[in-house]
Amino acid sequence: MLELRNIKKIFNQNTVNETTVFDNFNLSVKKGDFVSVIGSNGSGKTTMLNIICGSLPIEGGEIIIGDRNLTGQKEYKRYKNIGRVYQNPSLGTCPSMTLLENMSLADNKGKIYGLGRGTDKKRINYYKQLLSRLNLGLEDKLYVKVGLLSGGQRQAVALLMSTMTPIDFLILDEHTAALDPKTAEVIMQLTRELVIEKKITAIMVTHNLKYAVEYGNRLIMMCDGKAIIDKSGKEKEEISVDDILDTFNKISIEKGN
Amino acid sequence: MKKFMALAIAFALSLSFVGCGDSSANESAGSTDQINNEASEQEHSDNDEKLKISIAQFAEHGSLDNCREGFIDGLKEEGFEEGKNIEIEYQNAQADMGAANQIAQNFVNDKADLICAIATPMAQACYNAADGTDIPVIYTAVTDPVAAELSNENKLSEKNATGTSDKLPVEQQLKMIRAFMPEAKKIGILYSTSEVNSETAIEQYKEKAGEYGFEIVESGVNQSADIPMAAADIASKVDCITNLTDNTIVSNLAVVLDAAEKASIPVFGSEIEQVKNGCVAAAGLDYIELGKLTGKMAASVLKNEKKANEIEYEVISQSNVYINSQALDKFNLSVPDDMKESVIEAE
Amino acid sequence: MAITLSILEQGLIYAVLALGVYITYKILDFPDLTVDSSFPLGAAVSAILITKGLNAYLCLIVSFLAGAAAGLTTGIIHVKFKVRDLLSGIITMTMLYSINLHIAGKANLPIFNSENIFSISPLKDYLGGFNTLFIIFLVVLAAKLVLDWYLKTKSGYLLRAVGDNPTLVTSLSKDNGTVKIIGLVIANALVSLSGAVMCQQQRFFEISMGTGAIVIGLASVIIGINLFKTASFLKPTTAVILGSVVYKACVAIAISFGLSATDMKLITGALFLAVLILGNLGKGKKSNA
């Protein structure tokens, strides 16, 4: 499904601040996988996501999703079959537009944004139905500007919006980090339901070790641009939060922190 | 609630600023309004009745100010004196087109008895604003009333307007330069592309230059900031520079003089104010006279002798040669003998 | 009465410009200085075509298209050549100055002796003194209704989204740049249309007529949006139009009280600041979101 081949990423190339994040990084994700990615700050998790989406250019290597080679393709084109939910809840929605307008926008992804009516009235009931499963009472707030909703509500909407149209690949970029624990739990549940229901391949970057262990069928721990733990299937099921913490500590000691 | 506060403050602000302005003028203007409104319903014989003369000037500028002064003098000579039988309201647009339209509109709304519009854009704004009313517009300092569509080819206006033109005495200027500098070949002219009058004047210069053995080198600028470079460039290519009445260039006269001095060439002006400020000489219109002439035209309209659209616009052809002896000395120039009698020292 | 009429005329003409500025400033969050030249561009195009005998109403359409081209230029400079927003506008504005002079042929082009949209109005005889206002009102109404309609289309949704949250537009697999260009095209087309109407109303083109157009536009938008914020039944486009009229009214009142043009810019700035301070909420809320 997703192939990262020999990725090379250098920041500030040819300056004194030159930093190599990835040198010959490889990753292969199978269709239907739900991969949790953890790692300390600066380990390259978010950089990896940005490379996949094209927010950052790469100095070498190839990015392939399905049968499409995305290398060098413009960011917005890559999103054709990719959905992304950000850490910041306001990045997934338009604050000055109403909930209904936001839903309509997302519903049209992949089609032409022409001069047709922005909101298809026939779809309103469908949107309500989608929103009602969140149990956040949002189905009654269709005409409220999204900017007035809480962070958790917005993140839930962002998740719905990003999976509304058929996508192959979902990127979750620490999408619960800015939420309180209870809301985070709700969002994680919803994520799992959507991923299973729509059979989406997903990569989730998180700092929450519990979620990393609990959710998904594969776990990757990154350090200095390498995957130092990569467990899937049965091995993944057996791994515990303590095991990961041990590894974290070991790295920290090696690094002299 | 907030919006009311905002509105209130907005208005209060504009009013308070008005208050800071010329308060005495406001009061007198205000009181005239009342007098006029009451008076206009009465017969003309009423002693208290004063005609309202509104002067709209496009920009602040020596020549234009002289026009205004002359206009007031001209009216006075014909028996219309401020405070006695007329009240004068004066507004200056400071070269802002939006303000010019607003001022014109206000004068029309205030039912002025006559509007005097100084300089081309102001004349056009007033001409347009007064269209459809019976307020006569008397313009002055319009270089080419026909090109500005204020008048037809027969020097008469289609609407209730007439005035005076300040067409540059180009031939006299060329003749004068030839007299001062018998050897000179090239004359440089700086102008700004935004002023239509300058283009007209350059065409005239080019047309006539040959007759006096000159070649015209012109250089257009788009903004004040371009003048130092353009002046230095043109000064290196010509034997002398002559000015038009171009507002942008005249406002930056010091820069032009400086560049010319570095190249040791003299600058000739186009009117007395420029000579006062350091140009060697000018065959210039007397703007006070131009204003007076305009004032007299206005007077004859006010006296109901003629309607404005029955009066041909006038061009004053007579010009004086103004000199600045100090500046002439600097470039080792002297007044030709046959002109010694007629030149006027500009002070 | 006469003063009310002239305030409404002037205010509504500039309202079309304000609608354009509303798109760039409020929707796109793009400080577009092209306005100072696209306003006289519309005037220059209209004036020269009128002197060539083209129907005055058709002139409005050509002016509208010319403005669209100006917006397209700014958009391409910004998006394709990655020049900063403010600079792209300044570059186009500067170039247009010369182009405007070339179009009109000179710095001041009168059209006193030609027909214009007001003089050829079929309703002229019935409306008398209100003819001019009526025609201007129709133009504003048309501009407003079309803009309202557009903002409700899919393309319009995307335009609103791009200023609000460009990341989302990318996530929807749409190019931010293209959307911004569309916004600039529409905005400058409206500004140019406003210039065309202005020129036909004052019946001459003057190269300096665009000076400060952006300030008038911004003031109208800010006054309109902030003053009528609490009136939620008003569409923002309506608020902007009212803002333009309020602004012109303040200026006209100031002048008729004898305020000299020397102080005008000071007042404009102060008025601007007062409304901003009083309504310093719109933008703040947005960034807290």
C-alpha cells in the first residue's frame, strides 16, 4: 500500500545547521494496516508524515501509495486519496463557515468545485446521521459556525470530514494531543470505528504510549530517523507499555540525557 | 450597543476635528448660509443679501494661489467685495481627486451663486457637479479648455460655464531663451506623466522649437522620487532646462536646480514664482492678472449681463519676462540690451 | 436632500470597490494593493471606449474584464512566482500606472460630450434627479447579488475556506494558489467596475483618481463589518455596502463643515482607528479559533 524507499531528508542543506533526519529510510505498510508510530521529539515521526504528504521536499528516494508514485508530486494532488487529521483541531475545519458548509465542502472532495450550489440540501439528513453517531449533539448545530465549537467537537468533525469521501490512506498526526483525556478517548474510539468500517489504511503518530499499544495492528518506534521497534500481528499484541518505556529509557541513557 | 458607540465616536471625531480647523471661518461660513437662505427668498435690493461665491482649488501651488487672489481682486474691481455684497467660501482639494469631487458636490448642494474652479481636474469636477443646476462655473488655470471638454471649438461651453486658460506663452519663452543664450542648441524639459497639461505644452514646444533653432529633449517622471535621477540625466544632455507649469516638477524645483547647477546649466522657469525660487528667468503669465480677468468674467455673470455660456473663454497672451539677477550671475548670463527696459526683477 | 443624494451616489459607487476589497481583505486575508491601479484601470478603459463610441453599458463589462486581468496578474505573480502578497500587489499597481496612461492616451480624458450609462438610461425621464442614483443602485445590487450567489457555490465555499484555513483546502486536494487567483480576479474585476462607474459619473478619467482607493475600500469594509456586526440578519456584503455609505457620509459631513482637505487623511486615519479599536474583535476571534 504505502512504500517509502531509500528516503533521504536533510534540513538546511549546505549550511552550518545541516541536519540529516533520514538517510536511506524504508517503510512498507500493507493495505488495511493501522500503524501506530511513537518516538521522542526529533525522531522523525512528523517529518515522515510531512514527506508522505509532500509538505516537505525530499533529497532522495521514492514515495509510492498503491500504484501511484507520489515522488515530486505537488502536495495538494497527493491528498486526492489521502486524508489527514492534525494535532491542532482548527486545521481540519473552517472556523468562519458553518458546520453544514464544512461538511458540504468535505463531501465534495475529489469532484469539481464549480458553480453548483455549495450545499446539496438532499445530503443534509445524511450529514445529520453522520454527526449524530458522535453523540456530541452536533446534529443540531448544523448552522453554527465551526469556530464556536469546542476543540474536541472540531476534532471529531475534522475526523468525519477527512474520511467522508473514499480515501486509501488516513494520516493521524498526534490528533488527540490537544484534547482532554476524556475527549481524546472518544476521538480514538471513533478513529477505530471509522478505520475498520471503511477499511482504511492508517498511520497514527502519537505520544500516548497507551494508545499506541491499544490501537492498531502494528507499532513502530522511531529514533534518529530509524525504526528501532517494528512489531506487527501477534508480536504487537504482546507488547506492553512497560516494554516501550524500557526502550525509551535505554535510548535516553545512550544519548546521555 | 457597540455599534452605536462606534457611530457616535466616529461622528464625534469628525466633528471635533472640524472644530480644530479654522473655527472663525466656519462660523462666518455658517452664518452666511443662513443669511443667504433667508435672503434668497427676498428681493435682490435687500442690503443684507450677499451672494455666495465658492472657490474650489485643486492644489496648493504658487500660481494657483495667485489666480485665486487675482480672482478676488477682479471681483472687487467690479464692485463685488467680500463681506459687503458677497461671501467667499474657499476649499482646496490638496490634489486629491476624491476630495475634489466631494468639494464640487458640496458647493452645488450649498446652492452657491457662482463657483470658481481653479485648475483642470477641479474645473471638470465642478463642471460635472453643477450640470443640471443653474449655478455658473467660472474656471481658471485650465491649459486647454477644449481638450478638457469644458468648451467647444468656438470657445463657448455647452453648459453654464466659462473661464480663462493659462496656456503657456511658449513662443515668448523660446524667444527669451534664444536672447539669453545665443549659442544654445538643446533645451531639456522635465514633466510628469500624470499631468495632461504638460504633454500638451511639450507638443507646443516641439512644434515651435525649430523656428528658434532649438531641439527639445524631454524626460517624463512618474513620481517625485524619480526626479533626482531624471534631472541629473537630462542636465548632462542639454544646454539649459526650461520648466512647464507641471505641479510635480515645480514642487521639486530645488532638486532640478541642484542637478542643473552641478552640470553648470541654467534653468528657465515658466512663471514668476519659479524665478523667485532660483530659476534664471521666465517669460511668464501673470497669474494675478489671469485671476483678475477671471474675476471680471464672473462679475459680468453675477450682474446678469451675460450668461456664462455666452462668454468665450479667454487666453491671456501677454507675458512678462521675469529675471533673477543673482541666478543669472551664477551662470554668467546677462540681460540682452534690448530687453533691459522690459524685464522685471522677481523678488 | 441634495447632500444625501450625493452621499448615496458616491457611497454606492465606492461600495462596489468595497465589495472587491472585502473579498481580498476579509475573505482571502490578502492585502491587495492592486486596487489603487485597478480602480483607475476601469475608468481608463471606460473613458477611452466611450470616446470611441462603444455603448456605455458594454464599457462596464469591458472594464470588469480588464480588472479581472489585473487581478489575474497579481495572482500569478504571487502564486506562480512566489512573491509575497503585499509585493505582488505593489508590482501590478506600479505597472498598471503606465498601462492606464497608455490606455487612456493621456493623464486626463474628459467624456463630457459623450453618452454614458446615466444619459442613455431609458428611465431617465421618469426618474429625473434620481436617475443617477437609481442606475448606480442597480449596479451595486447586481454586484452584491452575484457575489452572494457565488459565495454559496462550491467554488465560493472553497474561496471562503482558503483565507480561513488554507491547510484544509490542500487536504481537499485543491490548489490553494488557484483559489487565491480566482479570488483576486473577482475582487479586481469589481474594483475596476467601480472605477468605470465613477468615471462615467464624474465624466472624466484622471490618472490620480486611484490614489487612496485601497484606503477607501478598507475603511468601508472595516466600518461596515464592525458597525453592523451585531446585526446578524445583514449579510456581510450588505454590511460592506452600508459601510461605504457611512464612510462617504462622514467625509461629506466633514467637508461641508469646512474641514480642509489637508486634514482629511488625518480624519480618515482617526476614523479608521476608532472603528478598529471599537470593533477589535472580528479578527481576534478568528485567530483564537
